[in-house]
Amino acid sequence: MHTTEAQNSEIPLMEVKDLTVEFKQRHGRNLRAVNKASFGLYAGKTLALVGESGSGKSTIVKTLGKLIKIDGGSVALAGKPVKNYRHTFEYRQQVQLVFQDPFASLNPVHTVFHHLARPLLLHGKADKKNVRDKVEELLEKVKLTPAAELANKYPHELSGGQRQRVAIARAIAPNPKVLLADEPVSMLDVSIRLEILNLLDELRQKENLAILYVTHDLTTARHFSSSIIVMHKGDIVESGDTDAIVLAPGHPYTQLLLNSSPKKNLTKEELGKERSERLAGKVSAAMKQSLYTNKGCNFIDRCPYAKEVCTAAPGYFTVGSDNTHKAKCWLYEPNSRQ
Amino acid sequence: MTTEQDRIKENIRPDAATDRTIACGPILSVRELNVEYRGEKVTKAVQNVSFELYKGEILGIAGESGCGKSTLAYAITNMLKPPAYIKSGKAVYSQEDGSPIDILELNEKQLRQFRWTEVSMVFQSAMNALNPVTNLKKQFADIFLAHKPDMSKNEQTEKTLRLLEMVGLDKSTINRFPHELSGGMRQRVIIAMSLCHMPNVVIMDEPTTALDVVIQREILDEIINLQKELNFSVIFITHDISLLMEISDRLLVMYAGQIVEQAPTDEIINQALHPYTNGIMASIPDLYGERKELHGIPGTPPDLSLDIPGCPFEPRCPDAFGACRDIPLQKIFLADGSDHFVKCHKYDQRV
């Protein structure tokens, strides 16, 4: 189910190369929210994009959803280059989004039926006669039953999980090939999260969707993706197979993320030990200051392994023996490895 | 200032870290609390809730949205606003000298005295809890002056700096405005504020929910360190039981306005009894475990404005049987004198 074999030989459905997005600031230089990001989305595969708030995850999603324009690099969908402001309608038929907050992404004055009928009619997937049947079909696909009854409800009558299912149904209405899910479960209760993620996983298999699953939670990324990219301050700092990233993380930032995730089945003593190790691992402020130059590695001010070489920007180096597993860190520079 | 420091010293016991336990008797005792919301139909948000909070412990309250956990937190600090009202019950707080007072009976003036000094609260959304138009120095000063009108400016600044340092913030933060701080820094400020008057109880309502994992971890570490250092009691409310498994000493699981299971955290980890507790424990994927099919709990919580004669979890419960629908639930204790109880007919020999 989660194998990534043959991925390299396959052609990606959506290919992102050196994607750069900048925001204008009132003072000084532009803020580079995404710095030369490259990755591919494959049909029937889930790619998890992991990082903390402010790392540029949502900017990537918005750019790929054509809500923000590209400032550099290229995006290609099924081999065709994607341009700013052009062919947006056709593009959106192929690429759809699910947002974080199901309370804000649905219109409170319209019924579920309205939310789903619109994309169906717009993209010619239904006509006025059969639209009700098609809406109910969609609702059944996302397991909102009884469909006929739910179609007439307003968002406020639904729970958070149900709303997110409506948002997913709306996204898959035009039969897209790519689904961009921006933190689709972080606003939901723990008991409901897995059901929504299982639904996305099922749709991925049935509809052969390419899914970009954006999250700050490595735990769910582990279970619902075949590969992971880790972002930090606009840079992709590590990418590779899911198991490689979680079980043998290369970049110190990925290690930090993993250390911060809640763990199951640990005793109080083990937790206390971990906590004191974390505190001991903190780098002193003075050292951060002396090394920090703005030019080098972005993680330098938080990195426990920071040294002189890190004041220059690192490239991507292979971690371990698997050459799909790469980290943007000097630790893996072949010559420096002992 | 000296009195505060004395109090800190008094509270630090050498064995505080290992023995954060039940030795000193409850500092807060909630008895048969019922809270309702007025409306076309009355919503029974908190039903017959009783629990104790002991000195120096972290008590976790877990439950999904709409289960009444925040209402409970507001109720025991007497902060509910209409349409919510307390129908019955008590929240008895043991004062320093050992004399009990019922928080729910205090009048406005007494409450103002009581809040911050005895019990303080950390709210979920730190963005909204700070005043956007004044700097932090002024906001801290407000809190100090509310309880100690004759405190000097220097003293205020000194204490504020010490508090900021305690929660791991730089001294220069004192002159900043809330919008200049990140979410995690704001949450640290709120925690520092809650400790201004060294309260004995701090209630934290989803203090880390809007934060990402790295910051969440830092804040949790900070809370545990402060708690060990100052030995106050914490009620930690969250929907994420995995956090509670790490930090709490005892755990209450709430569902549909009731406490369905209460136990020391270790016992919940090893031997959770209620099907709902087991359900939410199973909904947390394991980071390193084998990848397998995972399931949450199907269905949604019941409407609390309807009368439920039996178990509110029955429609979602995998182990439900005939009696669950209409026989009222009772607390079943695991053993005599045990702290572990569950409200489930599965364990009731009479049913």
C-alpha cells in the first residue's frame, strides 16, 4: 500500500522545480517564503509536506492552487507548464484544495447541496436534471449518509468532521487529478482525525489521486504518506521515503520535529530523561549570535551541531545509502563525513 | 515581594519531583456540579461532575469538543456568563490556613480578590487574551496593581522581568507589543501572567492547541519545570490525550458532560477501561510503530439538550449491549479505595 518502488521511473503528475515565492515588504528586501523548492506529485501517491508554522507550507499550497503567483522556477501539470493568470479554470478542474478550517471554508448561508452542485455544474459534471443525484453520489463517496437528508443541511448543523467531509466532497466534485490538502485534520478532534485521513487515503486509491498532505504532525504523515518533504523557513531541508525520514532522520530540524512529537508507550522516567536531554541540547544564545550571518544555513541559530562551515549555504547531500533520501545539511557532505 | 519569595521557598520540597501526590489533601474539591445553558431546550453541558485536585499535582481533563470541558473550567472559577448558569454543586477551595471556601458562593468583590492570587487561568487563544494596544510592561502592571495597589514601579518592573525570565523570554520582551510576538511567545507571556501572584492552582484550557509541535513541546517542558519549581497545582484541559499521558499525574476523561473514567495516568496507559477511553487511545497513531490500518471512533457525540436515560456513548460504542440504552450509569470503582473509576455497564455486575 505504501510502496514507493518504481516511483523514480514514473513521470510525476505534477512537477515542481525550483519554485520560489516572494512577498513584498514595506521595508527592506522581499521576504522569500519559498526558496527553490523542487518535488513531484505522483498519481495514486501521497506526499506529506511537514514543517512548523511559518515554514512556507501553506504558501506552496496556495501557489500550486494558483491563489498566489509564482516568482521563480516552474510548475508543470502532466507535462504542461503552468503559467500565472492563464488557463486557471481548466487548471482548477485538475487541481483542487481542501483547507484547514472547515468552519470558515463553507458558506454559512448555503446548504450542502449548493456547495456541491456549484462545482458539478461549473465543470460540466452534471446538468440541471441529474444534479441532485450527482450530489448524493458525491456525499456517499465521502460517507455522509443519509445523503438525501444531509444535502439539505446548513453548515452550522454539521459537526467539524462532517463539514470537512463536505469540503472534501466539494474538492473531488470536478474529478481532479491532484488534491492539495492544507492541514485537513488539525482543527478536528483526535477521535475524528483518523476517519478523515482514512477517507482521503481511500479516495487516493479509488480515484488514483495525487495528494499533497500538508501537516505539522509527523505521526499522521508517517501513516498516510509514501514520501515526506520537510520544510524549514522556506527551504526544503530534507526529502525522502516516509520510513527513511521517520526512522533515520538526517537533518537536525527533522530530528527536532521528531523529538517534539508526542510519544506513546513511554514511562514517566523515560519521558523525564528525554526532557532533560532536550534542555541540555539547547545551544547557547551567544554561540548562535556569533555564527548567524543571514547567508548560511537557516537552521544555524537552533542547530545543536552548528559549526563554522554552516555559515555558508549547504547543498543537498545524500543521507545514508538510499539516494532518494536527501538533506540540506553540511553534516552529510561526503568529504566532511568521517 | 518578600512574602512571595517566602511562599515559593515554602512550597519547594526536596521530594517535590518524585512525590507530587495526594499526601496533603485536596486543594480544590468539586462536588456534584451541574451546569446548563438556557435556550429553547436546556443543554446540560456538565452533569454531576465531582473530582478533587491535590496540592502539587497535574490533573488532566481530556475530551472532544462539546463534551463540556471548557464549561467545567469556567464553572469552577465562577466565570460563566449567561446563557450558562450553575444549576447546583460546589467548588470548595482550601485556603492557605486550611479553611474551606466555596468559590461558587463568592460575590464579585471577593472573586476579584480570589482570582490571580489563589486560582488563575491560562486560556486557549493567547492572541485574544492580550491587549493589543499596550505593551507588556503596562499589562503586567495592571495585574500587579489590581491586588497590590501600593506596589512601586521599580518593584513591578523587577517582578515582570523575573517572570519573563522564568518562562524563557528575553528581558527586552517587556517593552514589546503583543503583535510583535510569535504565538509561542504570547503563550509564554500568558503563562507568566498567570503566575504573577503565585497562585496555588493554575487552570490551563488548551494552552498549546494553536501551536505547532516544536513550540508545543517547549511550552509543555516549561510548564512542567515551573510546576516542579513552584509546586502549584495544574488542571490541564485538552482534547489531545497523548499530551496528558506524558504530563499529567491523574486523568479525567469527559464525554457528553460527564466524567466517564478517572484514574492515575499510568493506569489509563496500561489498563483503560471505558470503551471511549480505549477509542481515543487507539485514535492516536504511534510515530514509530508498525504501519497498519488505524481507526477513530465512528459517529458523533450526542445532543446534550436531549434526555439520555442510559449511557451517552452507547450509539458509538463497540461493546454496547441491551442495558446500555436505558439503565442509568453508576461509578464503578476498580477496587475498594482505588482512585480509578469508570462509568460503564460493562464493569457493573448488577447489570
